[in-house]
Amino acid sequence: MNASIKMKIVYIVLTVLMVTFFVRDWYVYLVGCGAVEQCLQDSSHYQNYAKFAVTLIVTIVTFSIGKNQVSPQDRKFLQAGFVMALCADFCLKILHNVSALFKHSSDYTLLGICFFMVVQALFIYRHSRTSDEDYHFPWILFVPFGVMFVSNAALIFTLGNSVNAEPLTSNPALVPIIATYGTFLICSLIVACKAPKVGYFPVHNATLIKRGMILFFCCDACVGISLATGPDYSVQEHVATIANNFVWYFYTPALILLARSGFKSANLEHS
């Protein structure tokens, strides 16, 4: 079986997985559970495994780049980024949803977000390179690290001065983690949008990077809307569920475009 047929099979499998979990998400919401959180959790086992399978398959694709690479260094950074994304999705889609581990679910959420920070840091470094010999430290990384320091300091100060106050969230550590990741994401989007002008990547590859990160941003914007609305009021619950249903609508093509950006010909069939 040649590479072209193999990649067509990969595309078909990814399409089937995406269509089935997308339809299943909306069926569960519209017909089965509405916005009842526990019901949605109990009805999402297939979706969780199917979504993780998408990340696993695309990660494997990045390890098939071989000689059809922009450069050996670029291939390594891309593969490292996808391995970290796989670890993040394992925490968020598998460990987070194992019933026996529910009491630790918020810890796995935090760990998953931390893995995604590493993903964005690797992508920022990859997408800001100007040559094969460029081993710079992107100045823009100081922004999320600064936010990390300030937000964690603010959390410590707040906790230290609110002995008798109700916590803002069930897990206060989520606040600085989300703030830091949001900054990483915005910085990564800025760097990706500049990639076509930097000139290191071939034009088509740089365009794939830009489009992939725009979709990545849309995906995480949906996550942010879902987290911001929360389960406080009925309307907010529905908004959160709808936003959550669109996360992988953007995330799946984002992964595919970013994986393709590592192939020098920007064509998986030639790998």
C-alpha cells in the first residue's frame, strides 16, 4: 500500500470520527440530556475516546514526515508539540472522564492545561524561527511567563487575606492557570499570523500554520466561553454546552493543518 492510499485512509478515518462525535454531541444535547451536566458526562464516553483517537492519529502522522520535512529541527519541534498535545488530551478526555478518578478530575484538568501551555510554547518557538540555525528565545514568551508570575502572586495574596471568605471557584488554582494559558494562546496566535512574513517556512506551509492557529484559537475561545458561563443558571448551562460542542469542530482541523505544515511539500501524500 503506497503513501497516497495510506493518507487517504487516514483522512477518511478522521472524517468519520469527527462526524460521528460531532453528531453524537448534538444528539445527546438536543434529544437526550439538554444541559444537565451529569447526564452529558454519562453520555459522552464514545465522544471522549473518539476525540482522543483523533489527536493520537494526527500525532502519528507527524512521525511519518520523514525526509519530506521543512528541516530536521522543525520536525522535532512539531512532533514534540503534538506529543504534548496528546498528553494534554489524555488528561482532559481520558483521565478526566474515568468514573473511578472523578475525585481527581479538576487535577487532571489543571495538568491538561499545563501540557497545552508547553504545546503553545513549543509552537511559539517553532513559528518564530527565521533559519535552521536560529536558536533564539522568543521575547514574546516573557509575556505569558509574566502573567504566570503575577496571577499566581495575586492568588497567594488573595488566599492569604480571605480566611473566612468563600473561594471564588471550587479550585482557585484554575484562575491563574487559565489566565496564563490564555496569554500563551494569544501570543502563539500572533506569532503564527506573522509566520508568512518571517520567510522561514515555505509560503504554503506558513499559511497552514496561520490557519491552523486561528482554528486553535477559535477552539479555545469556545472552551473559554464554556468555562465562563458555568453551571449557575439554566441559560448559561445551555450556552456552555453549545460552546463545548463546537470545541472539536475547530480543534480537529486545527490539528490536521498544523500537522500538514510540517511536510515540506505541504502534501501528506508525498511523505
